Amino acid sequence: MRVINSSPGIFVANASGQGAILNQDGSPNSAQNGAAVGSVISIFATGEGQTDPEGVDGVINAQTLPLPKPALPVSVQINGQTAEVTYAGAAPGEVAGMLQVNARIPANVPSGASVPVTITVGDATSQAGVTVAIR
């Protein structure tokens, strides 16, 4: 049986591909509520592979740090540009296996309601077609 190290997938909020993403103020990102350039967004995903410490199925993550983090490196691309990752690990208060990636929107990313966003964990990249709104 073939086993892979990671297979990240960003959760989406709707069929249009809008990512399940929170703006820096904690509000849901949407076409009507875009994130500011330079702000930090929280992207929610799964498929990060092995964590450190090892995850436990069905466990609800703690609300405080430290939380399990992916053993593999995590990066974010917004409109093809590398974003600074400020946190990549378990989502506080959520079930084990939900990955939260906080990333700063690069200064030169154009504004728009449907700007492409992907995360990469190790050598695997999340699905195409997921977007973030930027004002």
C-alpha cells in the first residue's frame, strides 16, 4: 500500500472556492469582507501528515500553546507569491487533524474577490481553485 507524507487540502466556505479563511480581526474572509494587504489571515486545512507531538484521533486540541505542529515544512502562496507563515499547527479548540496556517499577505499582491491561495506541506500542494478576498 502506498503511503504519502502529506496531502494538504484547504477547506472551502462555498462552491465558488472561497477558502475557509479568517481575516486578522477574526471575521470570515469573503468578497464583501476582504483582508488588507500586509495583514495576517488564518487558513484552515487538513492533510498535514505527521505532527510533533504525534496526533491522537478524536482529540479536541487545547486552547493554548504549544499545540501539535506539522513535522514537514509549511509554506503559503497567494497569487503565486510566497507569504510569510507566522504559525502552522493544530487549530486551537478544534478536532485533531484540523490545520491552521496563519500567513501575512504580501505587499505586492493585487486586490480582488478571488485571489488564488495554496498551502504546501513538504512536497505536496493543496488543491487549485481555492481563493481569498483581498482589499
